[in-house]
Amino acid sequence: MEPGERAPSVTIRDVARAAQVSPATVSRVMNRRSTVDVELARRVQQAAASLGYHPSVVAQGLARGRTELVSILVPDLGNPMFQSVLRGISRAAGVEGYRVLVTDSHEMPLEEPFLAQETRLRTDGLVLCSPRSHDQELLELAGKLEPFVLVNRHVEGLLAPMVAVDYAAGIRALVAHLAGLGHRHVAYLSGPMASVSNQERLDTLHASAEGRFELTVLECGSMHEDGYEAADRALGTGATAIIGYNDLVALGALGKFHAIGVSVPDEVSVVGFDDIAFARYASPMLTTVAVPQEALGEEAWQRLSAVLRGEEPPADVCFTPRLEVRQSTARVPR
Amino acid sequence: MEPGERAPSVTIRDVARAAQVSPATVSRVMNRRSTVDVELARRVQQAAASLGYHPSVVAQGLARGRTELVSILVPDLGNPMFQSVLRGISRAAGVEGYRVLVTDSHEMPLEEPFLAQETRLRTDGLVLCSPRSHDQELLELAGKLEPFVLVNRHVEGLLAPMVAVDYAAGIRALVAHLAGLGHRHVAYLSGPMASVSNQERLDTLHASAEGRFELTVLECGSMHEDGYEAADRALGTGATAIIGYNDLVALGALGKFHAIGVSVPDEVSVVGFDDIAFARYASPMLTTVAVPQEALGEEAWQRLSAVLRGEEPPADVCFTPRLEVRQSTARVPR
DNA sequence: TTGTATGCGTTATCAC
DNA sequence: GTGATAACGCATACAA
């Protein structure tokens, strides 16, 4: 065989010939369809085995009209939050024989619509995770993306199933916790501007901080580095407590404080968001708002799966995150 | 349309009819093939646009004999090391228009051969990452998996391209570092028994510890929890330095020591392996052996890509990891 | 129960 | 340059 040449794969016809039956019968045996004479079935099995036959998934996909593949698009594969969602979907889908095709938009909102369509065309359905696009854009795109489900985002008027998190509730719990500890000046390390959940956290923060403490917002980002870099700026504002956009940012801040000899939580309190696995193993253990990440993925799959079966998907769900008080928060220093 | 019914997708024929040309011409236009009369091309473009036509990727796959999809199989999607490799592949492949289908074997070595074959059949090629199977099994499987490349594993006699890491060199650097700090009793938190790289680390450890320090090996695992759980056991052996199977384990141990008030590195030194992003932001910053994770993925893609093009792949590569001395190691306490 | 024939949506070969 | 037509490999309605 020349390099680049097509490998001569063994087809259903080859098996049929070897077993002296029709291709249809081979197909029936391979798919455990209807009742095939046991003797014929045996011959087919044997022929298939000895020829090393495997049905072409692509041909099956074309003939059946489905690939048993679903796509997931995430803003950043490097973020443990999305990795967990991916895991949840991958695991749940795997049980039903579906595989997952993953695409990373690398936090480039403008690429999102194209990538979403592109990857969607390759599979039976799509999970759109924390899309950074505007509501309007998603509404226009929806028709081309169906069937799909939305994770970590709510869009009014969209008929796609949604799996969301009540970030506002999480923020309120956080605010109550910090206010209860006596903090009167809090800094928020803001995430990507395109992140809708960042916007939601910001709005809720402003609203619920009112009358409880002064709030300073600092542009930051979504990665370790961003938190590390922003930590002393935050401290410079006079804040006694710092809320990270997510755990990555909070952990980055923790790292910086440790590096410059600022004690947490004695001199400053730090909290995160998501409760990624590392939050629990940080020093000090990070107080954070726990989002059920793998569950998000599982619920997303349940809905996509239902739609793929032509059934009515379960109702939209909105998880209420749980405040996980650990060691990175304490009473305000006096 | 009834639920479950097939969506009536617009086909190449619909476009041909609308543009009053043959399907062949439409195909030529869509693929920018040969020279098509500019007027006809315009009509086709327009018809395609107004009908919202997108070529069926599945049908293209069948006709062209390739899907522009590759698979990656990893032992644990929850491990940042594999996530980084996945990212590296995903990014590199994406540039050439290839998408990545990811499968997680959930550290179940027995499932691996089946999953590898299954996922391979769905795509044009496979990246086998840190397979837990025995050499013999891989050798027997090889024929069914081609084309594929091996990451983080070397198998004698296998003609598949390989991208590996010289773990022995990493361990030797670690041993020299710890011995130089005066440590005379070291504990190794051992990873999954099925992990070949764990075995390699273990062997090298035994060999190079000889005459420098006493070595105690404790069964542990590959996750945070495992390290957290094993940390005080390790301390109980009288070891003054602890080597984790990977950063996750080391970070878990760090967490435990912080929880029980054991100071790192004053009372005990801790080192990891891989240099995941979190290692740098831990408190104290984790001394570890840096493995170029995304580069592994990129190199893997380069080789798979070459084979897919029918070219000779680049020679096997073996990265020498770099010792990253940070703050979790210090002179032995006296 | 089993085989025949057709369709799935493209690409590619070959005449025109 | 352009259009029939035959693969591509399988599933399935229908006939036997």
C-alpha cells in the first residue's frame, strides 16, 4: 500500500460473501435485529471475527441519520470548572454509548458562533457551556444549533433546555458571610467582561453590598495569573476581604499573599467561586461557593439525550450553590 | 415534524436545483475545486446561502474516506496533566481543521483496549495517553489501532510514533536535590500500580537512593485525596522529605500538613511531579519536576498529522523534565 | 426468516 | 468548464 493510500477496509459485503449470506443478514446480525437463524448468525459471527470486521461508523451514521456523537463547546479547557462539566457529560453520555467531541473557544467570544456551528455540524447535538456571546446572537444562532442545551447561562426567549446556577444566591450568601464577620470594605476581582456570570455576580454584589460595606471592583480575569497579579492592588484599596471571580483567581491571590507575607485570613479574607478540587487542598483551605460542576454536565446530558430520543426534555434546572466556609475567611482585623 | 423524526436537511441536490446546475458543480464550488465559471459559482453561493445549506460532514466523511476527527484516550480526565495534553492536541489539531474526540478510561486498565478500539473506529487516528495496559497487550492491539501515537509511554518493538518523558532523569534530579539538602530518609507516595511511569519512578528511586538515603515506599494513588490521606503515614515513617507520585498527591499532602500544623518545608520537605499550574500557586509553592505537558500534546499531533498525510512522522522524542525548585523543600531539620 | 433494491449526501471519474 | 454516474459502506422497506 502506498503512503497516503486508502486502507482497504473489510466491508459488510466481504463478510456476507464469506458467510454465504446477504449483506442484509450480516447487518441484522451485527445489530442484533429481528430473529436470524441461529446457524446463519453463527456463520456471520465467525466470518466477521476471522476477517476482523467492524462496521464503518461513518457509513452507519449516514444510513441511520445519527452519529452518536455530541459536541461540547467551552470558553477555556484550562479551567477546572469546565473540565468538570466536560467530565460529567462525558461520563453520562458514555453510558448511553455516546461520545463527546470537545471544542475550546479560548475565551475568544467572536469565534464562538462559528465554532459552535462548525462543531455542531459534526455531531447529533451540542452543549453550549457558558457562552460569551450576547443574548441576541444566541437567539439568532439557535435555529442552526438545534438540538442543543445551554449550561451556565439563561437566555430569555430561548426554547433550548437550560441548566443554570443561581449565582445571585451564591453571592448573597457570600456577602452575608463577610458582613457577618465584620468586613466593611470588600474588593471584587472581576472576571472576563464577556462572561455573563461575571456580570451577574457584579450586579448582585452591588445590590447586596449596599449599606453593608464599601465595594471596590478591580478588573482582573479568570486565571491564576490574574489573581496573583491583582492581589496587592486589591489590598491597596484598603479592603479587608477579597472576592475572586472564581477559585482560580482566589487561589492566585492566595499565592501572592503567601509570597509577600500577608497572612490569610488574619490580615485579609479571601473567597472564591466554584469549589474546584484544589480549593479544598489550598493553604489555607479556600472558603468558596460550591457549584455542582459534574452535576451540571449530567443534567445537560439528560436534556440533550431526551431531545435526541424525540422526547420532551426535563424542565430547566437552576442549582442553588452552597457556601462552603473554610479557613480563608475570618473576622475583620481591627 | 413528529418528535424523533429525521430533520429534513437541505442537500446538495436542493442547492443544485435552485442554482440550476448539477450537484457536481455545487460540490466543486463548496470545495473551491478546479475552475468553475464565475457566474455559476455566484449562483451556487447564493442558492446555498439562501437555503442555509451546509454539506453533511458525515457524507463527506464517507465519500472522502476521512472524518478530520482524531481520538484521544486518557486514564483520567480529572488530572490536570492529561487536561494539558488534551489542550495541546486540541489546539494544534484545530489549526489544521481537525477536531478531537476525547475518551476517559477512568483509571480502569481493563476497559482500555475496548475503549481504544471503539473510539479509534470513530475517527482517523488515535492518541493513546499514558496507557495502563501491558506492553504485550499494546503490541497485540497495535494493528487495530493504527494510525496512532503513544504519549508518555515507551513500548519496545512498537512501530507507532512515541512522545515520551525521561522520568528517570527527573527522579535523579529530585534525588540529588533532596540528598544535597541533607535528607537521609525519604518517603515515596506511590501512584497507581498500573501506571508504567510510576513503576519507572519507583525503579529509578530505588537505584539512585542507594547509598544516599533510606527510601520508604507507601501505596497511595494519583489524586488529591490519596496524598491527603497518606501524608501523616509518610511522616510516621520518620521521613524528612516526601516525594509525591504527582503534583496532585503532593498538593494533597501539603493540604494535610497545613491542616495538622506541620510546617513545610521547616519540618518536612514535599515535592511533586508534572508541574501543573496549581503547583506554582500552592502555599508554599511546590518544588516539582516540570513536564512540558502541552508540548507533549503538540508533538503527538505533529506525528499523527504526518501519518495522516501519508508522510514519515518526526522521530520519536523524549523530553527531559526540568527540576523546578520552589519553596516546599529545604535543608533537613536537625 | 432471508434476499433484493434503494436511499443516506458527497466526492470523484469520466465523458462531453 | 460541466454534467451524468458510480462508488463510499451500511440500514431498511419490501418482496419473496
